[in-house]
Amino acid sequence: MHIFTKIIKIYFIISFLEWFLHKYIMHSDPDLLQEIPFIGNKLKIECLNHLKHHKEVQTNMEIIGEQNGLFFKWRISVILIFAINVLFIITSTFDNKKNGFIFSIILSLTYFMLWNTIHPEMHVIQDELSWIEGVPSQKKYFNFDNFIYKWLLKNHTLHHLQKNNKGNFNIILPGFDYIFNTYYDKCYNNTDYCLDNKDDTRVCGNKEFIKRCLY
């Protein structure tokens, strides 16, 4: 039971971190992020790349233009390894800090592999990272024709299609969208968004995509 409890605890820690970083870093104000000591500039770059990513994604989830914000690269991965280790210490997940640090590296590398494999697939991107850039994807070992991936894809599609009041910040490890009430199950509504953003022809140029439910 102790091991099972620890696994659940670890999952929730990483799920929370994914939710928090996606909501408060990737969808934040880049200039505010830059004010954070030591890591502000790296966070600003990551935020700008992710915001560009949203502008490039079409309603069918494919990307037109540059492929920004698709991958976790080393510039942000190092920060995440440190953040996971700090959360392990705060929550007393491991009795031995050395073991906690080792596990934070192993789990972080596993998470980066999952993100760099699943997120590009969601956007029909076949590009690969080298170890110099970040943790490479492992698509050749994955079967994407299953209900788990299809469910994650629907959730992430809703994240992109809902333009205001963003939700579904958990991409790989669902959990905290339910806890913090940022989960969209099926439907999105961009009626208010399109009143002020008629030039966004991806959504507002087609009534079918202004208000819609996915099944």
C-alpha cells in the first residue's frame, strides 16, 4: 500500500506541475515572466513560442507556418527537473533526498519523452528532436490507435479550439483540470471571442467552428 500511495502522489505532483506550467507559464504575460530572477528570460522564450504555437494551429489541429512550442527542449527541461525535485522535497515524497533527486531526473526524462512523442503527433508533425536539442520522441514504440490517445487528443483539441477562457491544460497526465475546474468535456464557444477577433478566420470565418461540440 505504501508503494501504491507513493505512485499516486508522484502522479499528482507531475500532473499539477504540467497544469501549472501550461496555465501560468505557457499562457502567461511574457514581459511579466521576464521579471523572474535567473530564469525569467528562458520562461519568456517558452511562453512566446507556445503563444505562437496557438496562432499556427488550425481547426483540424494541423500547423501552418513555423512549428513553435511543440517540444520540451533542454532550456526548459532543466528547470522542470529542478521544479519536480523541489516538489518532492516539499511534499516529503522521498525520505532520502538523494533518491528523490535521482527519481526526479528519471521521471522528468520519461515525461519529456512522452510530451515530445504525443504532442507533435496531436498536431500531425513528424519532426524529431536530437539528444542535443532535447529528449527524442519514441513514436516507433507507441500505438496511437487506442482510446486513451484519442481521449487525450480530444481534450487537447478543445484546448486549442476554445480561444478565450482556456481549459484542458493537462496534455499528457490528466488530473488537475478536474480539481481546478478548467476541464472542457465536449463543447467550446467562441461567440464572444469572435465579436472582437473577426480577423481570426480559422475560427470566426466559419460558423461551424464558432460554437461546436466534439464527440
